[in-house]
Amino acid sequence: MDTSTIVILDFGSQYTQLIARRIREFNVFSVVLPCTAPLEQVRALQPKGVILSGGPCSVYDKDAPAADPAVLAMGVPVLGICYGLQFVVHHLGGKVVAAAAREYGHAEVDVVAETPLFRGLPASLDVWMSHGDHAEELPAGFSLTAKTANAVAGIADEARRIWAVQFHPEVAHTRQGMELLKNFCLEICGAKQDWTPEHFIQSTVARVKAQVGGGHAICGLSGGVDSSVAAVLVARAIGDRLTCIFVNNGVLRKDEFTKVQKTMREGLGLNVVAVDAGERFLAKLAGVTDPEKKRKAIGNEFIAVFDDEAAKIFKAEKSAGEEVAWLGQGTLYPDVIESSSVHGPSHTIKSHHNVGGLPADMKLKLIEPLRDLFKDEVRRIGRDLGMPAEILERQPFPGPGLAVRILGEVTAERVAILQEADAIVVEEIKRAGLYRKVWQSFAVLLPVKSVGVMGDQRTYANTCAIRAVESEDGMTADWAPLPYEVLRTISSRIISEVRGINRVVYDITSKPPGTIEWE
């Protein structure tokens, strides 16, 4: 690695990705590995320090997740957080037991010893706790650095360069959490604040050049932020040896096929081949109602289309060179996290068409320049690339498109109904000046019909749900309290203008427990 790196070993905490984000906020690169990662893999990243995350298990459980204890003797500073503290205590000879008084939520911590980890912080800290076990006996060489009325809250063995806290400094509820993480990364580990958008662009362009060599690549475009930024990065690396392919999969938004082509060619100067494969995708979706099967069907068909187009591009190439062998995608970190349990003992939420939905026999090799980034980081990269605001400020749109916003079978008729309803939602959200303030806002077509009255006549038609959420990175989200007037206008217009819908409801579910998309 040519930047200072902090490695985070994930024991399954819901907050692990938040640790990574917090560290990146002060321009230090962080990478999350599963707690089971081999020691050689951790060493290969040449980390300045290692953080052990929280987790839902008890360290004394038979099937408790465990890292190689040798990570504690690598010679680099270690910070344990929550379960991470208990892991340190348990594996170095101390004792962890079930707490008589469990601590969840806000707590007050008293700092009882001077340590570089708490330098500059007040003697009393407002923190966020989430634990049912506590350290009853500390290992030899460790001293108490902080405590609550009920439990050990901080320990350290500075000779071994190991620190640990029972609370979560990464969450906003811990008021001085960022300062504590800065103390660990910058002061204790000596990490340099050298991970910037400019550095990311330079290193990514160099890496893609090396990956592709003298060959050609194609890049799947959706018109959204992720695929657009990925395409611009790959184009900067290999120039006219990149061909972008924009596929009409039959489940795009209204007029999207025409609009995106224009934006990508005129706004970004990309070489775009447009493929109208709507009927092909809808045929694959016929009769499919299971969300995972929809995603995989779309993922498989995308790759089949890309394989076909790559063959055409190679055939048309007059210069001698490598076959078109590379596929660029705008895969993001949340896609990876939600698609597979690669980061410790966490559950698969759903597969994404460009992660879990790829076929095993795919001929193309992947280029995923944004795979370790969150959405807000991608937008920063796009701004540094000089990309137009109209592209960077677009709300996220799922790779499988409207197929995962149509519950039940996807048909041409149902797609047309949802396209009209969705267009009204976007139009009214923009008219109200809310488009940039909410993370996502869209319509969902439910497989539910209800009785209504229109023009004194009985109707029996579809129900449409409106979804609008506020978020920073898509990992967690709160439902957006849209003004009643906006909701009234959206509902009135959909029922009046969209044939096939006679009832509109508003989704007030946060993530978790729900997901942003319905499927």
C-alpha cells in the first residue's frame, strides 16, 4: 500500500463499516477484513494499526468469532472496541463474564488514567454502550483507564501497544468519539492523512492501466452516479480502448434510455453503445416473483448482453490486440456488504446484480474501481474528476431497476404503470426543492388491489407505495418526513393521471429494520 492504512477486523458488529467511514473522514485509508482473515493477509496491507470491532457474540461461546491471537503481537498498535476489548482480555489471560448490569445506550464514562488514547478529552465522557458482558479480570500488564458505574470501560497495556474501550467511539452518540479515533490513528499509530480524492484517482488510474494492459474493456452504464464515475475513471486509464454499454433492460425509468445516452455522450464524452434489450429481459422475468431470482435473472442477462457486445466490439477492432476481456462496474462497498458475508459473521441481506448476481461462468474479468467506497465518497471523487453536478447529484437507482420496485411478476404493463407513477414522484420532489435533501425518493407498485371510487364508478386497482429516506451512505436510513402538501400532490396526481392505480400509501420504515428498496 502506498498510503497509511488502518486495518479493521470485523467480528460482526452493525457498526464496523462506520469505523471505516470515520477514519476515512480524516483522510486516513481504512480497510475492513473478516476477523478470520489470515495473519499474512493483514501483514500484506502493512497496516499502521489494527482495530478490533464490536460483535454480537460472547467471547466465551464455543462458536464465538475469533481472529488469530497473533494479531495482538504484530508490533503495530491495536485498538479493541466493545467485543474487541473482550477479545483482548479473553485471549491474553483475563476473564470475561456475563454482566450483572448490562449497558445499552447512553452511558457516562470516567477517565481514570492518563493515556494517549484519551489525550485532550474531558475526564467525563458521554458514550454509547452496547454490551451484555464485561471484563472481570484484566490480563497481566493491563491497567484500567476508564470505567462506568457498572463496568470496565477502558484498558491499556502501553508496553505491548494495546488499547481497548468497551464503548463505541464510531457512533455519533459518543460525543468525543472522533477525537479518540484520531488519537489512535494519528498520534498512536502515526498514520499520515494522505488518502485524498486526488490520491485515489491517481492510484486507481494506475491500477486499471496495469490490470487491462494493452487490452480493451467495456463498462456497463446505468446513468447513475456509480457507473458514471467508474466509467470516467476507466476511460482516464485506457482512453478509447473503453466502450461503454448502456442497456435498456426493460425496467428503466420513464424516458431514461434516451436521456442517459445524451448525458453520457455530451456531458462526459464517453463512447457509448446503446442496446435496446427490453424484450429480452422481460422474457427472462416472465413468471418470476421471488426478489432474489429477479436480481439473478437480470444479472445473468446483463452479462449475456455484455458478452455479446464485447464479441462485436472485438470483431470490429482493426488493430491487433487482446480480446475485449474486461468489464468495468460501479460496484460500491454497501453492495458488497449486503451481498455476501465477507466481513465477519454478518448475514447476507440481498444479492446485487453486479455482485451476488453474476454467473460463475462469466467470460469477462471484472474491473471495480469503486468497490471499497461509500456513495458520498464516490460523489467526492466525481467532483474531483470534474463531472457535471446533474450526474453526481442523481439519487441512487438499483441495478435491477424497477424490477425490484414491482412486487410480484414484472410485466410490460406493470412496468409502464410504475414508470408513470415514479416520474410524478421525482417531478414533485424536485419541484418542492427536496431532491438533493433526501437520499432516495421513489414509487413502488404493490401486488395489492383495493376498491375505490372514481367519477361515481367503482374501481378495483393497484396500490402504489411512496418511499423517501434520508441517509449518508445507504448503510442506515430514516424515513423522510415529507411535507403533507407534497404527499397530497403526489397522491392526487398519481391517482388522477396513472391508469391502474387508485390508492397511494407512504412507507415510514427505517433501515434497519427494513431495507431502502422493498426487494
